[in-house]
Amino acid sequence: MELNLQEMLFEFFGGLGIFLYGIKFMGDGLQKSAGDRLRDVLDRFTTNPIMGVLAGLIVTVLVQSSSATTVITVGLVSAGFMTLRQAIGVIMGANIGTTITAFIIGIDVGEYALPIIAVGSILLFFFKSKKVHNIGQIVFGFGALFYGLELMSGGMKPLRSLESFHELTVELSSNPFLGVVIGTVFTVIVQSSSATIGILQGLHAENLINLNGALPVLFGDNVGTTITAVLAAIGTSIAAKRAAATHVLFNLIGTTLFLILLKPFTALIEIIRDNLSLNPEMTIAFAHGIFNTTNTLIQLPFVAVLALIVTKLIPGEDSIVEYKAQHLDPVFIEQSPSIALGQAKEEVLRMGKFALKGLEETNEFLKTKNTKHSSNAYQLEEAINNLDRKITDYLVDLATSSLSEHESEEHSMLIDTVRDIERIGDHFENIVELIEYQQANKVKMTDTAMEDLEVMFNLTVSTVEEALQALDQKNPDTARAVVTKEDEIDRMERTLRKQHILRMNEGQCTGQAGIVFVDIISNLERIGDHAVNIAEYVLGEQK
């Protein structure tokens, strides 16, 4: 058989591209059908490691990617939504959930791939219903997945005639460690364990690799998939780095255990294959499922030990923001609306402290250009957005209770204050993005401009701080001081804008620097506006 290298490579890599697109498209459709509340599932149902395993499994089945679940988990840990122990459970569940793709591949419907794609296309292009559109996306992705596999399989068939490939598979059978390395490296390159396991299923189906050689490669695929979590954790919090390290450690321990027990494990898979009359693809799927499920069952009781190990490996204190609301107990809405109102105010003040801290971190980022401060600012802004939703929902529920006239006024004031604090978060996030733009484009600001920004920043921070004090203490004098300071911020913004235009005209700084400077002071001025809104609510309440 003559080897047509071009045709073989085109079919293989074209098929791989279609396969990866199919998985992604199907996962997106499933995610949309699930209402895009995957983050909430992970946030709510991870009270203990066992629940974490279930949550990780469900979310991974819905998004068809353990890497996506792990990245979301790393983000939640970094944000303070989830503890390291909870994250370990989710990561274990994600490893089980990702085996579903292998089982889907094991159902041999490759010859129907094109009709399935046709059905998906009809649902996508001839129906306007969003629900039908999502189903069409799932069906189209499902068909594309199998069509990609068929192309890859066709591309791999000529490898039978290559003597060097036969020698490699013989070497894999006798040297399991080589199989692990190949599986790891290939998955790191492709960035999808589902794809590399799909390729492995195709190779096994074409008798290009036997079970003894395939299983170590399978273990390596599971190690390689951890690279996505590692990449997601770069530049994030220490807790996120520990979550990513746990993913690596979990799969390395599992791979080591199964390499030690490779002979009995291979014998077990052969018994299951013969008794259930499994096709080659389904045989690999069962091996994958048993590997990840057994690995989870073995390591689940040692979650605390895993957490301790990664804490020792990655030492240091982490500045975790406690995202979850601390004072919003729904029981008070029914039992005592006045207490519920007081609790809501405490949470609003807590949200305000996050805004103040975020503003301070933004100022530090401007001065030092240290990405630790930008990361903290983004984290705080996300915490503010979360509390904005939680407090608003709580206050909306509270509105149905019987409140006195004074309580109703305070209720309205709190809703308005929440909106103002959320906007402060948006503005300091804008400033962080401007500083990042400045860094990325090497925009130089003069020392005078930096000094001016420092003065305005300090004034804005103290104005927000006093506005929150006025709200906390219901102090009209402090509130009036905020109004005075805000007038000063407005005057400063106008003055600094004019001074910067003069510097630009004199050629002391560039147009890009001018844009960054003017946008930063504009955002600071708007933060001052929101601070004075809070002060005016206090003054209005006093009247």
C-alpha cells in the first residue's frame, strides 16, 4: 500500500479540527440549554467534597470539557467563592465527567455523522426558536464530532504499512512510561484530553495499538489535561495556584498507582471487554471511566491531605475576598422585616468597604504597576458585582413585607446605594484597564501628571471613605463634608484636564498619554459623583 503523506496529514489534522469544533459547539449548546448557570451550580452545591464531586461531574457533562470546569473552579477559588477542599472535590468530579465523551465516541454512529450534521443544520438555520436553535447546536456538534473521528480514523489507516510505527507500538507495550509521556505531551499540545482519547480509540479500533500499549497513553492523556488549569492559574491568587496544583497531583498519583497495577488493570479491562462484547472504542471508554472513578474513590477520603500537600508546596498567605453575603438571612424577612433591613444595611456597608479597598488597590497598581494589585482590584470588583445581585434580590424580597414609612425610605435608600457602590466598582475597573493599556502600549506619563493623579486619587478615596462613614453613622455633618469634597474633585478634574492639554501642546507628553490621563481623572470624578449620591441619601433621610 502506497503511503500518501499529504492525504494522510490532511485527513488527520482536518478531522482533528472538526472533532474539536464539534465538542466545543456541542458543549456550548448544552451550556445554553442548561441556562448558563454552571457557576451557580459549582458555587451552591459544593458544601462538602462528595457534593463537589457530583457538581464537577454534572458541569463537565454539560460543557463536555473537564478543562473548562477546572478553569471555572480555579476562578471561583481565586475569587473566594470556593475553598481549596471544595475545589478538590469538583476537580475529581470533572475527571469522571470527562469520560462521558469517550463513551459517546464508543457508540459507533460514524456512518450516520453526515445525516446528523444535516439535521443539526436544519434546526439551526430553519427555526427561529432559541430552544430549537440550542438543540440544533448540540445535534450539529454531535455529528461534527463523529465526522471528525471518521476523518482521523481514515487518516490513520495507512500507518499500518509503516514499520517504524509498528516498532513504536511494540515499544509502548513493553515500556509503559513511554506511553505516559507520549499521552501527556500530545494532550498538552492539543489542549484536549477528549481529542487525544478519541485518537487513541481510533488507533485501537484500527489495531494500530494494542490494549497494553493504549492504557499507559490513556493515563498520560489524563496528566496532560492538567496543563489548562496550570495556565489558568498563572498570575492569579495563591489559592488558585493550589487548586491547579491539586489537579496535577491528583492525576499524577492516579497514574502512578495504575502503572504499578497495570497488569491486573489490563486483565480487568480484558474481562469486561470479553463479557460485555465491547467494541475497541468502548473498551477504551470503559478503561477511562474505571481509571478516573477508581482514582477518585481512592483519593476522596484524603482531600484534607491533598490540600495540606499543595499548601506546603505553594506556601504563603492569600488575600481571599469572602464573596458570599454574610448578613442576608431570609428568615428575618418573614420574622422581623426591621432586622432584615438592618442586616441588608450591614451587607451594603461591607460592599462599600470592598469598593474602597478596590479603589486603594487601583491606586497602588497605578503607582507600582505590580499586577498583584490589578488582580486584587478585579477580584474585589467581582465581589461587588456578586453582592450587588444578592443584596438587590434580598431587598426586592423584603419589599413585599410590611415596612413602616421610615423603613420604606431606608429601603429605597439602600437600593440606590447598592447601585452607586456597584458603579464605583465599574469605574475603578475602568481605571485598571486604562493602566493595563498604558503598560501594554508603553505609554509614558510625566512625573507631574503622576503627581496630579496621586493627589486626585487620595482625595477620591477619602471622599468615598467619608460617604460610607456617613451612611454607617447616619451623620449629616460627615455627609455635608462629602458634598464639599466632591465639589473640590469636580474643580480638580477641570483644572487637571486643562493642565494636561497644556503639557500636550508643549510636547511634554503624547496624545496616548493624554487619553489615558483624561480618562482616569474622568472616572475618578464619576466615583466622586456616586460618593456624593450616598451622602445625599443620608442628608435626605435626616430631613
